[in-house]
Amino acid sequence: MSSTIAKLGVPPVQKSNSLSSRIDVVVPTPTVNSSPQKRADFTTLVESLEYAAQGETGYNFYDSRGNLKSVLAYKDLCANSKIIARRLSGLGLARNSRVALIADTTPEFIELFFACRFAGLVPFAMPVPVNLGSRAIYVQQLRGMLESSKASVAVANLDFVEFLNEAVGSLVSSELKWSGTPEQLDLLPEADVVFSPNTPDETAYLQFTSGSTRLPRGVVITERALMTNLRGIVCNGLDVRLGDRCASWLPFYHDMGLVGLVLAPLAAQLSVDYLATRDFAVRPLQWLKLISRNRCTIAFSQPFGLKLCTLRARESDLADLDLSCWRAAGVGAEMIRMDTLKSFAAKFAAAGFDERAFLPCYGLAESTLAVSFPDISRGARSLRVDARTLIEKKIAVRVQAEGRKYNEFVNCGRPLPGHEVRIVDDTDHEVPHMTVGSILVRGGSVMNGYFNNAEETARAIRPDGWLDTGDIGFLFEDDLYITGRRTDVIIVNGRNIRAQDVEELAEQQPEVRAREASAFGISNEDGSTSVVLVVECRLASAVDRQSLINRLQQMVYMAFGVSCLVELVPPHTLPRTSSGKLSRFAARQGFLRRANLEQPTAATTIHTAG
């Protein structure tokens, strides 16, 4: 099912009708297309692919050393997907049946995804087992997605089919009719069918939420919502133009990776250069080398990806990079810290990176992907607000004088056209600018609901169409600033303490690495709430461990005036979501389980402030 190779419009050296063919010479798809550019002006995803297939651009896949492995031109994607769609159609599936795809960074995943849409089926991406903890946890996650989606088909490549088989074998109840590898799917006969066109109100795909604060749920995204969001990204957020080219390391199972760096480029007929997420984690500078070598203009990252590049880059590496082509450096998917952006810009200025390229964005799967973008080419802007007033009064007061404690929040811009953002208090009344409250979103990109979950849908979407994002923030001069997740706010004696603030305090200690501390609240028997801080620790000495605990407790008390429980755990203990973010929900569950069932050991130490 692998893609056929395209060579800048020149016929390949040899060609086979087999979808698993490969040729010796692999040349990336061009940046400039022969067809006139259309900027996401389509009603369905299939329509956008059929137009892109008239040109020469497409997807390019690189290995960890920057070598081009395979190429999937849009014209070949279109042809191959139709063949696979006829094979899927031969399984006798009802229209809109769900198809589960373990989403490795490969041409096969993209072919399968579009094959589902040609066949009138609903694909959804499942994560690969990266930073997900134990095998049992990963298999449990797959099983949960298969059960909640009522999947009819499940596909995984050879690297992951063993996990899929284990998940399928443990299903309590199942509507699954077929599961296997792409190679096994290639052996199925092609049905003689005429594909029925998709309509704007049909479901395009399901996007499972990452589950950073609760269990994953399947977000229902229609063709209309998808194309609305793609137009907003392409025309407004990025202002895509001729000569643009993308680079990405983001996983295909994450909404920013799938919608932002697979579907949006296709809707604008742009070529994309991919580095697998696991390869980026080992050699992050290969991503920057792709941008430099292929003159990519658009590339997005989560903040931790920028931090990883900053930490790994040596002065000698900068001489080999030219990042002056990078005009849109999107950042999102987790809380954005201004110091992360400043450090990256300072490190790579010598390589031609222009800090005005930064595009800090806000979005979520429940609104397809993007909600807001700042003005392009202005760079990242931020506000420093008084920390105490923010905690005690939920009001963002700008800090003017030096020496006052402050929180710094990054400007995430304004909503896309046809979308609205409002900030409300606990009674659902809209609050003035500079007042922190719950962020609501309304517009054409908002989901239809959570699949087969009316209760959660009713909780998330108001009768008047407003989506409760679960995030909190404030507006200033109509720009949106995110301060955290509502479920990540710990309320102690009437004070609102952001979990991120506690975690950032922990990361100031030299023994604590970034993204290795998780803070949350737990309820006590007397109805009060305690702050808990779980930290991954590599210290072996009991004296050193106690010193770290004492410092952490002292810092939390001095910053917030509250005591806290500190638990030191071994490296790689804290659970992460499929997108690599720490899951406070799962961390809290793990802490409660250990506290109830286990005695503290030399590796797991729990202390409370005395």
C-alpha cells in the first residue's frame, strides 16, 4: 500500500501498478505547483484531494538522519486511496462505519485515511506507543478507543499490529469485522463500486482528545466544520501564498499534526516534509535541517519541541542552518511560556531565525483545531500581570514597576472569521476584559459532539451553541490570553492556584527537569483541599532527596501560602497523553492509588509540610 514516487513532474525510472512498489531514486515533491493555487476553497476533503491531485506537490517522509525515505504525491495519494477504498467497500460495511488507524508517520496512514472518506467511512487516528508508559496502559487505551467508537475495522502496521491484536482480543463487546495490517488489506479483493459523494454535514473523522485531564473522548468533526477550519487556517491564520512549503515532526494522531500539517497543506496544495515524532525526539535538529535545506516557510511545534531544539543545539550546529526562510513558526497544543520563545529566538538568531515569525495560537480538538491566531509577522507578544491579584481576585492587572511578582501570559490572537470567543464567570455571566474566567467558543468549526456520548456533549456544548473549552483565560484589546485549564486550578481556602505555576516552581530546582513535575489537588476527609506535587527524581541519597523535598515545600509555601504534599517518584513514572503532555488526571489517579495501596519506599517518598 506504499506510495508511488513522483519526480518533480518527470516520469520515474520505473513504475509498478502495485501499491507496495518502491523505486531506487527518490526525489521530493516540488514547492511550486503547475496548477493554480486554491486556498481551501472546497466543500469536502475528497474534493480538496482531487484538486490537489492535478498538480505535482505532496508529502515527503524522512528518516532520523535526514534521508528521504518515501514520497507520496497528491496524484498518487488520490489513485491509491481509491483502490484501498474499493477493498474496504468489499467488506460490506455500512456508510459512516468507523475505521481505527494506528497513526504512524507513514504514507500508508494517509492513504488509509483518505480511502475511508472515498468509501464513506469515518476514520480515526490512534496513537503509537510513544511515552505512554507500560504496554498494558497502551493496550488499554487502544481498547477504550475501539469500544467507544464501535469500530468496524482496525489497521496497524507491522510494528504495532501486536498491540492492536492484544487490544482486539480483550474487547468485551465488539462490532469489529476486520483487523490487520496494510499488507493484509492489500490482499482483499476490490469491489466494483461507484463512490457516493460526501456531503458537508457528514462526519469526516473522529478525533480522540488527548486526555490530559480526563479520559479520551471521540470528537465528531463534520466535513463542513473541517473545511471551515482549514479555510480559516490557510487564508487567515497563515495567509498561505505561492512558494510556501511545510515541515513537521508532529504526530498524525494529534489534531495539530493531522489537521494543521496534513490536511491544511493539502487544502492549499503545499508540499510537506515529515520527520517522525520518535526521530525528532532523538535528533530534534533534523527538523530544523529539513526547514533549512528544503526552504520550508511554515512549521509548527509544541513548546517542548522548541525547548528541546534549544537545549540540543551547539554553536557548531548553527553554521549549517539557514532559517531565514521560516516565516510562520506556529506554537500551540500546550501552555506557551514566553521564556521558551525568547530562548529559542536567541539561540537560532545566528542561523537566520526571525523572532517575528512566531505565531502563538490557541485551539482544541473540539473546535477542529484552530480557534485564534495573532497577526502574522508581528511575533510573540505577552502581558505581565500581578500574581497576587490574579490569584485572589481573578483580575489581570498589568505590572508596571520592577520587583513585583508577576505571571507572564502569551498573546494568542483573535478568533478566526466566523468564530467568537467570550469569557464567563462561574455563574455563566460574561466578564469584562482583563478578568479571568472560562473560555467559551462559538463558530462553524465547533464539533457536533462527542461520539455516542450525549451526556458529555450536553456538558460541553450549550443550547445556544457555545462550546465550553475547559480552559481559562482573559481578553485584552480583543486578544486572547490563556492562563490554564479549569480542571488544573487548585482551590485552597478560596484561593485559586494554577497547577502550571506550582510545576514551574519545581522546575526551577536543578534536580528537576522540564515536564517532570505534576501538580494537582486532592480532597481531604474534612472537605478541605491539599496541593500535591509529584516529581520524577534521579537522586539516590536520602539526604539529597529530603533536601529537594524541603526546598519544594518551602517554595510552594512562600509563593502561595499553602502547604503541599511532595512525592518523589522514579523517572518515567508520570503518565503522559498520546501527544506527550503530562496527564494530571492520570497522575492524580496514580498518586491516590499509591497512597492507598503502597507504603512509601526508598524510590517513592511522600512528605507533607510540617
